[in-house]
Amino acid sequence: MAYYRQLGPVPQQRHTLFKDSDGNVLYEELMGEEGFSLDSSLLYHKHIPSALVGARSWELPDQSLTPNDPLLPRHLKLHELFTEEQASVTDAVTGRRLVLGNADVRLSYAYVGKTSPLYKNGIGDECVYVERGSALVETQFGALEAAEGDYVMIPRATIHRWVLRGGETARLYFIEANSHIAPPKRYLSKYGQLLEHAPYSERDLRGPTEVLLREETDVELYIKHRGRGTSGIQGSIHVLPTHPFDVVGWDGCLYPYVFNIRNYMPITGKVHQPPPSHQVFEGHNFVICNFVPRKVDYHELAVPVPYYHSNVDSDEIMFYVDGDYEARKGSGIGKGSISIHPGGHPHGPQPGAVEASIGTEYFDETAVMVDTFRPLDLGEAALATDDGTYASSWTGGRWTTEAAR
């Protein structure tokens, strides 16, 4: 999405000698996507951005994945992953716990109360949904305030940290791509502008407003990158001679930004609209949708809750954030829950939900959904919080075969 911004001074012509007010040379860095072929920005550093004075391995949190075998719909309770005491010593980089993952995307969760180390994801973009609380996200492009309902979009290789101030805590849901994450192509003109039928516009996107300059030395930077392990992911810690927040100015179309879910304008219809009408972002082989408070179907015989549908091509992962999700009443699902509806199994409303929804005119619900086009395996956080009963919720708890038990 080519939406140009400039912050701080930049030279009149790119790739030309540029000095600060004291006559010191500034070092130009191009941060771009897909080998100079997609969006990019130019950053002007006080120090050489490639400089290193040390490096060591970083042992990542458990990245192991277990197949969903036998194939089952599941209910995970993410709020059980962290106590209040644990949150006070947990940060958004080293403390996130892996919920689900495949070769395209990983979903993690953390409840944090501690400022994170400097970090960059060298594998893909990160979309972080702030379920509760607030934090300051400091980046080499500048700072972003993040609060409840915000999607924080962080391009691959952006150096950043999550700052928790004065007793702040935050519940964070991480969508980590092996690709770039952007608005759906159908929302964009051929030149990258959000079109009139898109459910949000450039006005809704909040970028950094001022650059950050730090003068520290021997600074540690945590890096997640591609590797040869069983997960294909490794971690390293680089020690930099100077602080990477030394960018005096930058411009371009690639940078971190924030979009709040409350600014999403839901698309509704005379009868029930399918999940793609709720899409907000997409990555390679997955989409992100959000369900927000909205008026619902106005046909005189409309059934407001979803019809039963088979996930032939995708796993559907719904993270329930707020409100009262009509289709899941009676299933035990509530705030902080995730439902896993895997490809190959039809799913839909719980028993009685169709009848109870007749005549409903408004849904008060907030949820973030990720649909993947390759199956998702279970991370350690999913195994730790699976309620073990969700698959039987359509039959009143009936579960008869010894193999299933």
C-alpha cells in the first residue's frame, strides 16, 4: 500500500551525500520488500547500521508444534497462560507463547508488564493485536502509542521494543507472518490507494510522529530469523556499538503503523454476509478478519448467526475479545478464548443458537479471526489451555468412542 510519509530531514535527492548540521555524514539505509520490487523507505542514520561488536545465540521460547491429530475442533483459554504475578516479569519479545503455527504464520500470546529488549523479526511482518491495556512501541522510525483495540503493524526487520510505563500491562495477540501483511488487494487501487468500498481509509492509520534518538553504547538486539532447526526458526542476539535509534529522518512507503478496530466500518447485508466481508488484512496463505459490533441482517426471515459451513480449504481461528458472541452461546467460549475450526470439519452455531438469534437486530461482539490455507499445528500454549470438551459441544457433551476419549 503505497502511502508516502516523511519524518525528519531527508536530502533533496535520494542516494546523495547528506550531512547533519554539524557536518557529519549521515548513512543512508534502504529498507524494502521483495528485493527492491515493492514498498520501501530510506532511513538516514548517525552511525553505520551494519556495525557489530558481538553476537551470541538466543534460545527462543518453545517453538515446537504438534499436529491436530485426530482432527478436532478445539477451544483454548488463553487467559489461563499467565497469572498477574507472571505478567509483571513477562515482556512482549521473550515472553510470548506459541499457540498455533504452520509454514506461513505463527499465532502467539503474552500478558506483559515488563519492557521488552530491542527486537526485530527477520522472517516476516508482525501484526500485534492489543486485547487489553496499553504500551509505547518504540521503533527506529519513531514511537507509536498502542492501546486496547489497536492492530500494531510492524514490517519485517523493523527494530523496536514494547515499553510498559508506570504499572501498565498489556494482553497481546501476535500474528507473525513468513511474508508481508497488507490490506486486501481488492480494497486497493492499482496505485495503492484504499478504495471507496474498503471498510477503512488512510485517515485511520496512525504512523510515528517524531523520530527517536538514543546515545547508548553496546546495545543488545534480539533477532528472530530463518534457521535449520526443526521449526526452521532461530534466534540471535547482536551487540551493537551504538543504539539503533539513531535515525534523524526517513521517508517512503514502508513503516510501522497502528489501526484501531473501532475504526473498521463493517459491511452488512440483507442476509448473512460471509467471513471475507469482515477482512482487514492478508498475508501469504492467510487472511485476518475482524468482527465488530454491528447491525445485522434485515431480511424478514433472516438468520443472523452464521450458517453451517465446511472449512474445505482453511483452518478458521477465532480469538474472542469482547461482547457476547451469539453463535457460541452454551459452548463455554468467552473473552480470551480461541476456537479452532479445522479444515475438513463442518462447523457453525451451537445448538439453539439459530432459534435464539431470530429477530436479533444488533450483535455486540468483537473478535479477531485468522484463516489459513494450510493446516495449523498446535503450539505448547494450545496444548496447555485446550478445554478438551469443545468437540462435543454440538451434541450436548455426548462423546462415546474409546478412541475419541
